[in-house]
Amino acid sequence: MKKEFWFVVGSQSLYGEDVLRTVDERAKEMAKELSKVLPYPLVYKVTAKSSSEISRIVKEANYMDECLGVVTWCHTFSPSKMWIEGLKSLQKPYCHFATQYNREIPNEEIDMDFMNLNQAAHGDREHGFIAARLGLARKVIAGYWKDEDVQSRLASWMRVCVGVQVSRTMRVMRFGDNMRDVAVTEGDKVEVQRKLGWEVNTWAVGDLVEEMSRVLESDIDALFEEYKKLYLIATDDVEAIRYQAREEIAIRRMMEREGCGAFTNTFQDLYGMEQLPGLASQHLMSLGYGYGGEGDWKVSAMTAIIKAMGKGENGASAFMEDYTYHLEKGREYSLGSHMLEVCPSIAADRPRIETHHLGIGMNRKDPARLVFNGKEGKAVVVSLVDMGGRLRLIVQDIEAVKPIMNMPNLPVARVMWKALPNLTDGLECWITAGGSHHTVLSYDVDASMLCDWARIMDIEFVHIDTNTNQATLERELLVNDIVWRFR
Ligand code: MN
């Protein structure tokens, strides 16, 4: 589907035709120039001068699927009462871009006419007030439109809007229920559909087994060739790999048929299957599908959404689980992994296909899986939890490192990282906030993007960064408790 953003420029009729023509030409030029550097086109729609014009363009924006968000700016003054009706009904993400056509004040040229034409400083304040008064969720970006840092913030916001669109159309396919007795993977599916748009439903494992039986050997051959191109085959157990290919094809067919972008399964319900999907789930994630282990549908949908917010709409983001710590003084690290399913988009090296025994679950055969080290770099771990009556998105900044040991007997993909502000303070904050052991680990999407996403989706946001300490976090959570009770 085509994706674009709409540029709506505020003005008023008071200025006369000449000024309005200039505003119109410049807005066109800015949209054209910005579209060259932004990840999606910014389409100039109108210089709005009346309440009816604004309402009309907002109605269109709401209706058109390809419009992912609206960017507003006031080249001149634009009295904001005429924006009330339109902004009240706006359902798409909204960014107020407080910029100016000219970079510098021209010493000789400046007179009252110049000031009346170039009065964003004046107009954007009036425009900002009405959104504040209406209590609208919006992104405010200020700065010169030709500056790279400003363009990059606009680009990030556009990626957030892709995440919003993916969320609002998300369907999650659940095979089996959540792992028995686990709390943090639970949640209110009705509330999630109301707030985030996700349709979360179950399909029988038996249906998947039947679908698997219909997969042709020739289809498996083709996918096997694809695996060979992407990964290093480090096992003689070709049948185990072919079995994973059969699982992958069947899961994908069912998801495509139902329009699903994410799925879950659980090792406790593999009735009729020989192996827990490992390589199958990993390769599906590399294609952009979300996945959550042990029936964790929240992390599954978040994986797909965060991947879509990354580069090329399939960024370096992966389903992750905090497993174990290295607590050597001064060299403290977390080790994240999963029993099989880590997305190879975050691999530092060429993933190896290996087969190993998996004691947990109902595996009758050794499942094939991808084994690799995660790459180095700044990243975040993200957890969405259901606090009862509201959702909380917790984001922690981390720095992934080259693992400090090679762990030759660990038969799974792994990522080692330094948590911020440090392992123990970060851990105290994470536990205080109720963050899950399952997360999405992303190198492509940062905390400010996730904050923007949470604001648009109207859910609570908690960020653990280099400045966070437990005392201030506890106060923040206490305030949040009160605030969210009354929203
Ligand atoms: Mn798990």
C-alpha cells in the first residue's frame, strides 16, 4: 500500500491574494524538497484559511488509508479557532512542524510586509495553543526545515506513524494458549483491540498440523535453497531442517490467509508436531513477522510493529528474553536469548543452522535453529505489560557488546549487553516498573520513537536511561498510577 503524509499549512484571508500565493508556492517547494530526503512523501494539500477547509482536509485524511499522518505549519498567522472543529475530529497522527521558510533575517529587506509574510514565530504559537487546549496527542518538531537533524526527527516521526498504522491493522495468530500459570504474558485482549487495534485470536494446532501435511516436497526444496543462501548449514540432520521448512510454509500460509502479521505458539502445545518451530520462527521473523514464545501475544505484536518502524520497514529488531547475568564487578552484563527463537536480523555474523536436543516441551526430534551472536551497538529493550485497566510500555536503553566469552556449548542465538544506567540499578528499575522477561530488542528504533508511539496510542510510557534511579522512578510510577486512573 502507498504511504504518504499530508502537509497542511495554516494562514488566513486577511493577507490578500499575493501573500497567499507566495505561501502556497513555498509550501509546495518545501514539501517537494523534504520528500526527497524523508522516507515517505510529504504531500502538500492546502493553505487553510477557514474552518470548513480544515474540517474537509481532516475528514479526507481520516478516510484515506494511504495518509499515515498530518504535518501542520503556519507560515503566517492562522487564528486557531478555525482549527478547533477539524483538529477535534483528527484520527491520524499529528505533527506540528514549527519551522520558517527563510533561515536568516534579511537585514536590508526586512520591513512590515516581510514580517507579516514570515511570521511563523507568531503563527506557530497560536497554532500550538489550540492543540494544547484540546489536549491532543501531537509531536512538536521545531527547527529549520533544511537542517539534517530536523529532517531526521521528521523522518523518525514518520517511522513511528508506520508503527501506528501496523498496530491499528495488526492481527495476531495464536497457536495454543499462553504457557500455563505465567502472569506477565497475559492481558486484556479487548482493551488491546480498543487501544492498539490488535485482533488477537486463536487457531488450533491441529489445523497447523493439517496445513503442514499439505506442504509439497518441492516447496520445501525451494525454501531449503533459500536457507542455504542465507545461513551456514552446520548439521547433518537435513530432515530436521526440512521439517522446519514445512512448519514455516504452513504457518506462513495460514497467516497470509487470515491477514495476520504476528503469531505465537507454546512448547506446551505441539500436539502432532515433531519439533518446536525454531528455524521456522526465526526465518519468519526475518521477513518481518512478529513472534512471541510461550503464547506471549503482546511481545509478538510488538516485535512486528517495532520491526516495521525500522529501516526498510523491517529493521534490526528481535523477540528477546533476559536469561542470565554476568556479575563480575565492573564487567556486568546481561545475556539474552530464547530457547530457539531469536530473529537473525540482529546477527553480527552469518547464522549457523544447528540441531540440538531440546528437553523442554514435547519435541520428539531435535529442532533445527539458527545460532549466532547479536551485533554490537546502542539498542533498547521494550516490554508492554498490562497493569489492569491500562497498558504500560517500558523501554530501557542498553549497549549490546561483542560477547566477552564464546560459550561454545550454548546451542542458541545470544546477545550480551550492558544495561543502563548499570546492570543492578537498571534491573531494580525494570522490576519496579513490572517489565517482562520477554522483550523486543531493537537497534533501529530508539526510546524517543517509542515515546511518540505510546503517546499516539494513548498508553503509559516508562523510560529507563542513563539518568534513571529507582527513587525518582518510583515517584514517576506513583504519579502515573493516579494520572492513568482518571484517563
Ligand atoms: Mn520465553
